Amino acid sequence: MRVGFGYDAHRLKAGRDCVLCGVKIPCDFGPDGHSDADAPLHALMDAILGALALGDIGKLFPDNDSRWRGADSAVLLKSVYALARDKGYTLGNADITIVLQSPKISSYIEQMRAVVAEALETGIDNISVKATTEEKMGFTGDGSGISATAVVLLKN
Ligand code: MG
């Protein structure tokens, strides 16, 4: 078994789509970035790459490469997971935490779990998505950004 941890953060910007764990949340602002800036999926990809000791998503999908502009992170996640499968690993479980002051995302959590489970070819019981705030402290608290962490267990 191998364990991996991932972290990501993005600025929030007016007019950007708010796509979190592959689910579009109705909101007039969203994470800014070169790809769709889906911070929880970026953290999850880095956790998988970390478990495999294969570097990070910046190495795999450089943000100066036009191929990844506006990229759907759920598609990128599938290609990262293929690297794990190629090495003989399957997902044990994944645990993601999204840190965001607003909007409230609790009603989208089940949909997010389903998207991640589908991308990682596993059951929804193996995918945890949690949401929290930082009580109006720091960059997530003042609404200037979003962060996310993820832990995965891979097994062979
Ligand atoms: Mg990112």
C-alpha cells in the first residue's frame, strides 16, 4: 500500500466558472487559473502522484502549455489515475477537504463524490468529500481564495 497527500489553492475571481470536484456550482465567481482551476481535483491528483512518487501536476501538465488551457480536471484526473493503474495500483480510498468561505457547497457533496468515484473507477463509499470554512480568517476566510487537501491510499 502507498499513501499520498496533495494540497492546492487558487484565487477566486468574478466571472469564472466555479467547478469543484467536477461539479459546476451556481455562483458569480470561481477559482482562477490556467485550467478549470478545480482545486480539490488538483489536490487529489497531487495526492495520487505523491503516492507514486511521480512528482506533481505542475510537472505533468505545465501551465505554460496551451494544451491544458481551460482543461477539464476530471479528464486530467483519469490520466493521472491511469499512471497508477499502469504501475499495478488501484485506489483504496480518497479523502478530500475543500476550504471555502462561500458559496455553501454541502448540497453538492454527493454529486462530487459520484464524479470522483467514476473517474477513479471505484465505489462512492471509497470517496470522501468534506467542506469547511476557516471562520473568516486568512485568504479563504476573506473570500480571496479557495484551498483543498487530499489524502489517498493506493493498493496493489
Ligand atoms: Mg491548481
